Amino acid sequence: MTTDFGTRDWFVGTMKGVMLRIQPRARLVDITHEVPPGDIRAGAFALAAACRFFPKGTVHVAVVDPGVGSARRAIAVQTADCSFVAPDNGLLSWALTTQRVRAIHALEEERYFLRPVSHTFHGRDIFAPVVAHLSRGVPLRKLGPALTDIVRLDWREPRLLRRGIEGEVVYVDRFGNAITNLRQDALQRADWVVCETRGGRRRVPAGQFYQAVPVGSPVALAGSSGFVEIAVNGGSAASVLGLMPGSRVGLVLRALQRQG
């Protein structure tokens, strides 16, 4: 389960209750419920970072749905390894880049929904029951008509510049670490990273772990998501440096440094 519902209210617990009522043998796992409210890009990144580590046959339900109750579609996607159920708003687009998609279907068969369907809580009335029915073996084709594609978020690829590579922050985790779209292997060719912070450009040294620099100092390292992240030892890069999604980050490559 990946949502922006948080755990303060009853939303996540209610979804779990619906799924367990239909499929009592389900094993429910929370990826996160702390996606910033309505932040589809953050939800897409969190799901993509985690989904590949789950067992074959897992059914993922992801709900970050600012368009709930509107004309946006609800979909289910079958891949070679797992299934996904979500609103068709781009939430699945990055997770599916590492999957071999076999089928996509709109969720339109109402016998697999709770009735009546709320205009504000499709997580409970559409997505949760569909996930439970899928886990019981209901074929994807029975959920609604086949589709050829889904809404896709753009992924801004890093740019190769004269003196290095420029990317941007795509996600900030709860520790304030700023995860970029720069692949971690590029860091092996860089001595430092240049970040555009609230105080101007800041040079950040590359390191292998958080405590490679003194407490309170920033460091660029290869994060567990497979991308370069900017951190502050014992602190928050988001707070100390003012980094946020969209902040520009550049790698200064050693070979290009020698060329002047």
C-alpha cells in the first residue's frame, strides 16, 4: 500500500478492513502513507523505489488521487512480476519502467466495488475491493475494458554540460535527504556536486556515507534508491540548504576538471 492518507485518520485502516473482509488471508504491507498530500510525483517515486523488492505475485495498491470523483480513470496493470491498482494520473508511470507490462484494464465492473461508491474515497470503495478480488484470483480482464496505455509523468533526464552533468532533486525523504535524478554511478567520476541553494550555489563533496563529513556538513552520496542524494550529517539538506523537488544539482566530473 502506497498512499498520501497518513495514519492519523481512519482511511488506511478502513482500506485494510475492506481488503481483509474480502480476502482474509491477505498479507498487507505498508510502503508508505506519508506521501505529501496530492503529490503524485512523490508517490510515483516512492512506489518505484520499493516495488521491485517485493515477491513475485504481489498486488500493489497506490492511492495519491487529487482527482478523486472526477473523470480520471481507475486502472489495474498486470506485469510479468506483479499487479498494480491505482488512479490513472501518472502514479504508476515510473514503477512500470522496470516492469514488462502484459495488460492494462480500466476498472469499470461495479460488481467488484463497494456500493455505493463515495465521490471522495475511491481507496475504500474501488481500489481496496479490486485489490482483494485480484488476490483471490479474479482475472484482470473481468475488471473492465482493455487499455493500450496509461497517463505518464515526464522523467527529466540529466543534461550533459561542458563541465559536467546537470540534474535536479526529485524527492525529499523524511530525513531531509534530497534525492536527485542523477544515477549513482556518475558519482564515481565526480569529486563534488554543485547545488543551487537558497543562499546561492554550494559545492558539496562526494562521500560514501553520511559521516564522511563533519556533523552539520553536507555530503553527496550514492543512495539506496540508485540515485545520487544530497544529505547533511546529523541534519536535513532540505532545511540547511533549502533543497526541494526541482532544485538544480550538477556533478563536476574529474575528467572535465582536468580539461579546465
